[in-house]
Amino acid sequence: MSNASDLDRRTLLVGAIGLGLARSASSADGAKGALIHPPQRPPVPRPVLVYDALALLEPTVQHGQGRYGERARVPIIGGSAQGPGFSARIIAGGADWQLLRADGYKELEADYYMETDDKVQIHVVNRGLLSPPPAGGGARYMMSTPWFEAPAGKYAWMNQHIFVGTVTPGTDPKTPSVRLSIYKLV
């Protein structure tokens, strides 16, 4: 008898889940009873500048074609970051790992450390996406989503927010570099 009651409970549970999914699907299609109405949306995140940085690079090291695209590594050899209440140097030894996809977009993952003026080391992993040059000219899409690992204390707030950034090429043709502007979303 317990098998029959277990079966009945399962049937009831599966039916309830199915009904809930069907209602969610109809709500998502704009039917009456939508889950989130525009007046109930939370405020749009607002970017607040954390710092502008210049990362100094060595020439790109090609690693060849792989199953996901063409791989490359760009050694990070230093740099600096300055912002309201924030000042740091980029420590040599990191790298920007790159994947050139078949669609011409480049996935970036820079992994490095910064040391603040008060000698606190912060680990940075900055993932980005770079579009191919537009056919008719114009700006390329160059955005990133940095993630920080800071120790407890003055910079712990960096572990507690979402960040976005812009990436642009450096301005000195003799020195490979990129400029970053990093924003905290609030």
C-alpha cells in the first residue's frame, strides 16, 4: 500500500510542478499574472568609477589553433591604477589569455595581482570580450567583468560587489599596453 501512496504523491507532485511551469511560461509570454511588472523592477544598476588603469604588456605569444579557436597569451609586465581613494601598481608576472573565436570575437581572461599604495595585494581575474574591427570603421566592443579577491580589511568591499569595465588600446605605439576603466555597480 505504501507503494501506491508513494506513486500518488509523485503523480501529484509532478502535476503541481507541471502546472507551475505552465503558468510561468504563460506569464513570461505577457499573459495575466506576469511574475514581474515594470513598476516592481529594482532600480537599474549605476556604475561608479573605482579606477582607471594602464596595464603594460609584452608582445603576444601565439599558442596555435585549438578546438575552440586560436589561443594566445599576452604577458602583463606592470602598470598602475588610480581612482577616487584607490591607488595601486600592477605586479609583473600575470598574463592575458586570449581565444580568437571563429566569429572573429576575442575572449580575454587576464589574471594578475595589484599591490595598493599601502602594500595590500589584490588578485584580479578580468574576463572580457573584444569584437572584430567594424567593417565601416567605428568603435569596437571592448568590455570586461573583473573579479577581485582582496584580503579582509580596507579593501574587503571589492569582494562584495559586481564590477564592469571598458578596455581600450594604449596610446604609446612603442609600448604595448591597454587602458582599463573599472566601475562598481551599485
